[in-house]
Amino acid sequence: MTQGNAETADAGASGLLRIERADRVLTVGLNRPAKRNALNDGIILEIGECFASLPEDIGAVVIHGIGDHFSSGLDLSELTEHDATGGLLHSQMWHRVFDRIQYSRVPVIAALKGAVIGGGLELACSAHIRVAEPSTYFALPEGQRGIFVGGGGSVRLPRLIGVARMMDMMLTGRVYSATEGASYGFAQYVTEAGNGLGKAMELATKVASNAPLTNFAVLQALPMIAEANPQTGLLMESLMATVAQSDKEAKRRIREFLEHKTAKVKPKS
Ligand SMILES: COc1cc(/C=C/C(=O)SCCNC(=O)CCNC(=O)[C@H](O)C(C)(C)COP(=O)(O)OP(=O)(O)OC[C@H]2O[C@@H](n3cnc4c(N)ncnc43)[C@H](O)[C@@H]2OP(=O)(O)O)ccc1O
């Protein structure tokens, strides 16, 4: 990990990640541009360490790619070293790391550009919000390589884009542009060229200003509620709402609004 400034998290020192901090936002840069940020074991393990040891006062994380691409996916030069058992362990290692992202205490925003391929797309899907520059393209070329997704893609991607579209992607190798991707749910924002990281930082600063308990409920409870049967879901919602509103942070924020001390909710003029 490259030391960005004195407040940089301490996930390792290999240079595979460039981790920097701006106020309450941590940026995690995949730093193998010569290999188009292909995800080798080293970089996956460092991502895992980084998310396991997020500083307590961090409010959001932005993950991005150094160079022209987010990530070209699994480092294909390493996969050939695995037998079946090794393959299983490898995939499960990715699952653990990407779960740390998905179940992170704070929101994670992926700033995408260029290639978002295979395991790179699986990584992006474990984030909570995805921002794409116009250069971004999404693809799952596993079929061409004779492999299958191994980073949780078969679980997370159908939930974003549907089983039929994922089947089409995997069977035909179809490449989706940034705008197509956004319309299908790969990305929530498409920015101007060169502004992906800036937009992601802007969003991260905004989400980091939310009450931590609300962010926690959105990240941890919302996905479970959405998949639960309606009765269970509604009960979970009521419980979560009760916990959140009894927190002193909610009381403080609501009082500030009633005393006209905080911003109103208005559309941008
Ligand atoms: C099965 O268990 C799994 C699976 C997985 C996840 C699976 C996957 O991710 S499958 C998808 C794998 N990725 C690809 O097939 C993409 C391959 N790369 C490209 O198509 C191109 O490199 C590019 C991304 C479009 C960029 O093109 P360009 O800008 O022209 O750059 P290049 O000259 O091609 O590349 C420069 C340099 O980087 C090397 N490289 C690029 N991508 C990879 C890669 N994915 N793996 C290894 N190396 C890569 C390329 O070879 C060049 O190297 P040189 O030495 O020649 O300079 C997950 C978990 C499981 O358990």
C-alpha cells in the first residue's frame, strides 16, 4: 500500500493498493495499471486487510482504479496454478474479501472507468453505489477463458441486472457500454469523462454526513429486508426504524431541523 498521507490506513506496504484519506473518506486505488489492475492474490488480500481495519472515524470508502481502467478481472496468470481444491479455496477467499466490502460498516462507492471485466465487475458489484465514466465498459468473458465467475458474481449480479441478462452476458460475451450498464443497474451515475473519481468523492462526502446508524441500517438491513417474505420484512423494518429513532443522533438531527438549523430538502435550482 502506498502511503498517501499521515492518516493513511495500514493495510500493507506492497504498493498494490494506493490508499489515501481526505477528511472522513478513504480512497482505495487498485494500483497495477501495467496489468490493467488485474486482481492477483496479493491485491485481493490487501483489499481484505484494508476493509478489516478501516479507521473508526471513516464515514465512506471510494474504490477506484489507477490508470485508464478499473480492473481487467482475475489475474489469469495465477489461476493456472490451482488444482480443484486450490480453485475452491481461491474463490472462497474472494468471497470473504468481497463480503467485507458488501457488509462494510460504511458505504462503499466504486468509481469506474475503462475495463470493468470479470472479477473486476464482481468487485464493483460488492460496492453499494457505482459511478461510471463514459469510457467504462462491462463484460464477463469467462466463457471465452473456459472458467466461471468466482468472486460472488452469480449471487450479486443477478440481483442487480437479472438472471436473463447475466446469462446473455456470460454466454455471448456481450460488452455493455457505460450508458447501457447504467440503464441495466450496473451503475447509478454516468459522469463526464475524467470526473468519475470526483463524483464518487462528492457522493462519499455526502453519505459520510448521514447518521451512522441510518447508513448501517441501509447497508445491513435493507438487503435482508428486500429478500425476506413481506411479513418478516415489515417486522424487520419496524424494528430497525425503532432502533434508529431512539438513537440520540436522530433526536439531535430532528431537533436541529425543527429549530431551522439544518438544510431543507429542495431540488437543485
Ligand atoms: C474461476 O475462478 C475464479 C474466477 C474469477 C474471475 C474471473 C475473471 O475475471 S475472467 C476475466 C479475465 N479477464 C479478461 O479476460 C480480460 C483480459 N484483458 C484484456 O482483455 C485486455 O488486457 C484489456 C483489459 C481489454 C486491456 O487491453 P490493453 O489496454 O490493450 O492492454 P493489454 O496489452 O492487453 O494488457 C497489458 C498487460 O496486462 C496484462 N493483463 C491484462 N489483463 C489481464 C488479466 N486479467 N490477467 C493477467 N494479465 C492481464 C496483459 O497480458 C499485458 O501484459 P504484458 O505482460 O503483455 O504487458 C475470480 C475468482 C475465481 O476463483
